Amino acid sequence: MQALMMNSQLMISSILVHAERNFPESEIVSVTADNPLHRYTYKDFASRSRQLANVLPLLGAKFGDRIGTLAWNDYRHLELYYGVSGSGMVCHTINPKLFPEQIVYIIKHAQDKVLFVDLLVMPLIEALKAHLSEVEHIVVLTDKAHMPQTTLTNVKCYEELLATQSDQFDWPQFDENTASGMCYTSGTTGNPKGVVYSHRSTLLHALAGSLPDVTNASTKETCMPVVPMFHVNAWGIPYGSIMAGSKMVMPGPKMADGATLQTLIESEGVTYSSGVPTIWLALLNYLDQSKTTLSKLTRVTVGGAACPRTIIERFLTYGTKVVQGWGMTETSPLGTVFCLKRDMTDLSDTEMVDLQCKQGRGVFGIQMRIVDDNNQELPWDGVAFGALKVRGPWVASGYYGLSQEPGSEGCPVDEHGWFDTGDVATIDANGFMQITDRTKDVIKSGGEWVSSIEIENAAVSHPMIAEAAAIGRYHPKWTERPLLVVVLKPGASLSSQEVIAYLTPTLHKWSLPDDVVFVTELPHTATGKLNKLALRKTFEDYQFPNVS
């Protein structure tokens, strides 16, 4: 027996249609390179997105074409999210902070037909000129008055293009499994890999992400996504928050500037924000130095890397709750998020922070499990740890241009349909998951697995330590032992023995590093993550003291 329900396709354009009809007065406030504070409404946003949809065919773009963006969080980038995908093309967001050779590879591999670039990104595009011959048009996201001087011959002005077009456009209807967006991963080995999102996966992800136990998106909220729009669709916030009618505050190129973030939060009444730990450290440090506050910010979501306990505790002093989550480019990215269960209301402050330090509980739509080396599922007891695998309607089934056959080389999904995240995790009886390491970074010592993340989080809580990385180095008796590599804050002075003494009350004896070395800086990937591959290379000949 078949159901008697309408079979409407899930379209990204439907979010825009709904938002314009129901929340036309909701605001979008942006910081841009050509305007320190731009402000307009959802009605304006929807109108300009339709104008953009009329522009795209004039640039030779057709259904299914990849349209690249190298831009920050602002209203024009938001228009591209909807105008491109809503037209049946693929919005391919590219991180302008990647290494130039990675950007060239990504543009060529995706076969981007048109690039929309921020004004501040144009010097990079000029430098890559010789490698962009297959890109037909480069559109600068600015107005005529701010157009840069350029040696490129195929450059156009975004605002001039929009001005020529009507805002009358009927969004096409097509299969909801059509590609809507594209984002490349950036690992430390090999070329970046393309993840392709669909209209269906994006809509389902937005709905799940808007639930009360996730972001609690609402028209009563003012949301400021500080996570970049070039990074996994800004964690889905440009879809979920627009769907709910939230006021949007977009920090543009100032997303790492503590003073700008604090000013926007206070002046625009931001109640909810999202970003990576380094962003929040910049904001917290500015608050401490300036003696300013966060009067309306009730919660921040932290992801992209494990959140140090000190960030959670420092935000508490401002009355702001930290909601840690976990995900990855291949999971769109929502996988887990911190939220208390019904019987957890009487936790002490310490117990609460302990839970906030975990990556949270699985959201509806994501199944997860941990398995041993024989792919046997392990119990959710908070003790057993193993490889984390997930599956669900917004989890990648493969990478663009690589094998789509589960279990085959190049496909991240095993023969049973589970995506291997590359993370090692534990899951407790209440469903709270905690990443203990990346599979490739775990320290295997004397038959035991030692978490490098646990050591690093304990180390950076020291007031004199700016950054720390733990790696496994050869030990003749235990195969590997932890080596802690530390960057001190300016003017600070510590010895190896002082650091180990500080860690001793916090870490299990077997997790204590055998030595601590001090460096002026740690290597990072283009996305700002610790590059442990490079670090292991630097210390490949290291020998622990007093070991024969």
C-alpha cells in the first residue's frame, strides 16, 4: 500500500521562498571589504538572489556546472549559496587560505566554469593567473567604485551584473538528489578530495541542525556564523537559520578579530554564534584585555578541533554556554552535539564542564558506532575505544572523481555501508561521544593506546603555554612514548620538568609525556590544524633522554 502524500522535492530554493514569504523583515548585517556595515532584509536578499540566477546563464553557466567561490561570510556570498544552487548549478566553496597549489588543483579538478571572488582575494587570483585558463569568468564581489586594477581580461563586477537583471525568476524544480554544493577536504597527505552535497542532504541537515537540542534556530534568535562559509557550508547555518527566520550577522574578513566580534555581538544583539577554538580564544583574549563583556550571547558552538577546557570555563564567566559538536566535511558536517538529557539537571559545575569537553550526543539522522581492529562493534560504556564509523542521509558515499564502490580503494565507505571517519572515540552509556585521537595520530605504547588530544588539552590549560602538540616517538622498550612539543606564550619560561609536574594530577601515569621540548612555532595545515605529519618528520631522529 502506498501513502497518499504529496511528493515534493526538497529544494534549497524552497528555503528562500519560505523565508521571503514568512520573514521578509528579518535582517542580514554584514561586514565587507567595501562596506564596514551593510544591512538589508530577507526580502532584499531574496530579490538579489533571483537577479543572480538571471546573471548566471549570461556567463555561460548551465545546469550542473560548478561555480566556484573564494569569499568570506557576507551577504553576497549568501546570495551565491542560494542563487547558484537554486538554479541547478553547484556552489563550490573554496578556502582562500589554502596553499596556492591546492587552490589550483581544486579549481581544475572541479572544473569550475566561473569564479566569484572577494575583493581581498584578488591578489591571490592575480598570482594564479597562469593556471586559470579554463575559468571563463572571474566576478569580483564588489561595486564599480571599488573594482581593483587587474591584468586579467575576463573580470567582471558583481554589482554591475546584478543591476542589469530583473528580480523575476521562477526557481526550477528537479530531482532532489541533484548536486547542490561542493567542498574539498584538505588533509596532510595527498590531494584534497571533493565532497558533493545534494539538495536533499542539505535540507535534511538543515532541519536536523535546527532542532532545539542542536542549534535551537528561531526567528527570535540573532545568529553570527564565525565558522567560514568556505568551510563545510558554515556548518549548515546559512540554511537552518534562514529557514527559521533568524537575524543574521556576518563578520566578513573580520572573523578572527576579537574587537570586531565583540562589537557586533553587543551592537546587533547576537544570541548565538559558531566557530573554531582559535576564533574564540581571540575573542576571549580581547574581552580580558578590554574589560568588555558579552551581555546577550547565550551560547557558542565550538567545532573543527577539540575544545580546550579553558575555553569552556572562560566563557562561563561571561554567562555564555559552550556547545561542543563534532563533524567533518564528509558529514555536512553535523554528527554530534552537546546537550543534556532529562535527568542531568543537577550536575555540579565540574561535572557539567566534564560533559561539555566531550563531543556530544548523536543527532537524529546520524548513526554511529565504534569498532575494534576486526571491525567488531564495541560497547557504549565510556571505556572501550575504537575506530568511529557513521552513516546517514547527509554522509558522503564517496569522493568526486574517485571510486563509489563501497569497500574499494578510494571509497571511504566500507562494504557494510559505514563511513570510516579516521577518528578514535569512546561512547558512554548516555550516548556522549568523545574523540580521543585521529587514527593516524594515536600513540601506541606498550600495547596501550594513548590519546594525543588528551595530553594537548591538559597542556594548553597551563597559563604559560600558548600551543602544544603530542606525538609518539620511538622507544626501545615500549615501541612508542609521548613527546610533548610546546610553544610558550611571549615572555614565559618553563622547564620540561615543570610541565610534566603540572600534567601529573590531570593525566593517567601512562599518558604523561616522557619528555617536553620547546619550539617557537608548530607547523599547521592551510586550514589551521596542527600538521602532525610534518612534526613527526621534524622529530623523526629524536631520542628520549636516559634511554639506551
